[in-house]
Amino acid sequence: MRKIASFCVAAALVISGIAAGAESSEVSELRKEVEALSQRIEKMDQSRTLFDGGSSWMDRYTLSGDFNYRTERTNIEPADQKEQIRIRQRINLHLNLDAVVNDEITFHAQFVTGGVTPQSTNQDLGDSFETDPLNLDRAYMTYKPEYFKDNDVTLQLGKMKNPFFKPGNTEMIWDGDVNLEGGSASMKFEYEKAKFFLNTGGFWAIENANDADVGLWAIQGGVSYPVTEDVELLLGVTGYYYANEEGEGPINDDGQGDPNMNHGNTCANGVYDTEYNILEVFGECHFALNEIPFNVYFDFANNGDPSDEDTAWLFGFTVNKLEKQWDWRFNYNYRQIEMDAVVGGLTDGDFLNGQTNGQMHEFGFKWRVLKNTDVGINYFVGEAFTADDEDDGTDDADYDRFQFDIGVKF
């Protein structure tokens, strides 16, 4: 294209030389046409960047996603009742669109399978081959001011990925599929060997037309420090404050105000009987044994409003990482969550079917069999407390859940 443009310009110069001193209207018109043609060819040359990686509008957009197929067996054995076994085939699809608005602002949207519950994007198969929904799961803008780039300052607005750090990426307080709605701010900075991070935000949980909205205000801070060359320690603390929640219907009640959808939390007449002012303390320790990476972590949470049934805790570890083909990863954690320690409608959907008031072990193994292709198994075993305490003498309900996954990223 550039050679053609140069040829056209040269031709125009030749024509101009021939007509020198005797400019005519025909030659002048021809010159204009040649210049217009040169400009059109230049634009066409620039448009080639759509295909060869140049700075075009297509370079500002990125499409990505992941798909998972799951076979799941759930076994629930309530006290003095018949065993309940359910086997399901499930799919999980995420489609992501990322756009560069300018040098400081980006936009992200995610569309997912599943229903409207925030605890899961899994879609059950076996519905008479009906068309399944694809829902908007995230839509938010991110602003990273150039002036504060050394401190990695990030501001977000919209329906966003959870901005708060979770030790071991576990889900004692937040299910991994929960996305928060509102605004957040975060920053990172270093001092000598220590790396600090700060996350904060305000979010809207329940909008009320005739009463005060239920909101969530949160702040989190932490630091990681290399204790030795091979050992790194991370510690942090988070405060979650839910405003106007007491007396409201449970979060994640399917929008129907069902009094049975309390997800293990204490409710009276279908509304919360307590406030949720949660203090969280967490930590991780990263190290390697025989060049195999380990991460040992803990999470502790206490709700300061109720007088009892207000504590949750978790301990676990992860062995190895998934980076290339044939890599593997094993994880284990144990957690116990009392009735009102956390908001039941937002905790892990695989923990006792997404509720509080119980204990459970989780085992997981994942293997990267091909590039961007993993197979894995997860096994959950535990019990839901029938009353409000594991030691009150009542029989508890036994739970176990087995999952086999095949997942790809694209």
C-alpha cells in the first residue's frame, strides 16, 4: 500500500513538472484527484492494523472465557430420615469482554450461565432440552490514575468482581461467584521488603423503595513480608459492616421473601434477627519443599452483634501450582461456621448447599492434561447442625458431595 501511495505521489510530481508554467484547469483537477487518491490509500494502509496488530479499534477489545462440565453426586442424610441422593450433570460458562477506553480507564463485562442466585453460575442439564439463560454477571469500569501508578491505585464502579483478598482463595465469607455492586478503591505500596495492600468499598445489597437501603461498607488491609529467602508470610484484617440489615428479608432469598430461605442465619418472621458487623483476621504462609510450592492459610471471622453462634474459622493448605501441561495441584481445608457468623446467602454454595451452621472438610485435586485444559475432582464431607450447637446432644444431618470436572479456558 505504501509503495502504491509513493508511486501516485511521484506521478503527481511528474504531471506537475510537465504542466509547469502553463497551469490549466484540467491539470489542477487531476492533481486534486491524485492527492485524494493518495489519502484514501494511506487510510487503507492504516486499516491493515486491524489484522497485523496495530493500534486500531479492534486492539482495544479482548474476548475470553471458560467452560466447565461437571458430574456431581450429593448425598444428604438428615437425622432419623431417609437418605437423599441426587446426581446432576451441570455446565458452567463465563464469557468476558474487556475494553480499553483510554490510557487510564478500562471496562469489563461478564456473561454467565445459571440462574439469578449469587452463589452459583452452574446450569443444571435435563430440563427437557429447554433454552438456558445467559445472564449479565459483571459490568464495571476501572480507573487507574497515571499520577498514582507507583502505588497501583485502582477505582471501580459497577457490578464488579469481589475486590477483597481471600486467603487460599477459599470461600468461608464469600462464594467465588458473588460479585458486589457499588464502588471500590484499592492501593498497594512497598516499604523496604514489606508489601502493603488496602481495599475498601461501599456496596448496595438490597434496595428498598419505601425504606432505608441495606448497604455494605468494608475496609481491608494487609501486608506480606519475606521472613527468609524461601518463606513469605502474609497477614491481614477486614471489617464488614452491613447497614440497616436487621429486620430485612434474607439476602439471596430468590426475591420471593421466602421465610425458609435464611441460609442458616437466625430469622424471625422471615427477616433477620441480628445485625452483621463482621471482623475477619486471615493469614497465609508461602514456602517450598523439594521445589514444590506450598501455601498454608487460615481465616477467622466474628460477628460482633449476636451474643453467641457468631464465629467462623477455616484452616487449609495448597500443594503445587497449575502452570503448564501435566502440572497438578492438591488442596484441603476444614471450616466451621456458626449460625450468624457470616451472611449465609453469600457464603460458599458448596458448603452444606450454601448455608451456615455446620462443619465440613474439602478435598480437591486438579490436573492440567492439555494446554488450557484441566480435569479435577472435589469432595466435601461434613455435617449440618440440627439445632444451634454441635454439642447440644441432637443428631446432625450428614452431607457429602462429589464433583468431577472437565474445564477449558479460551
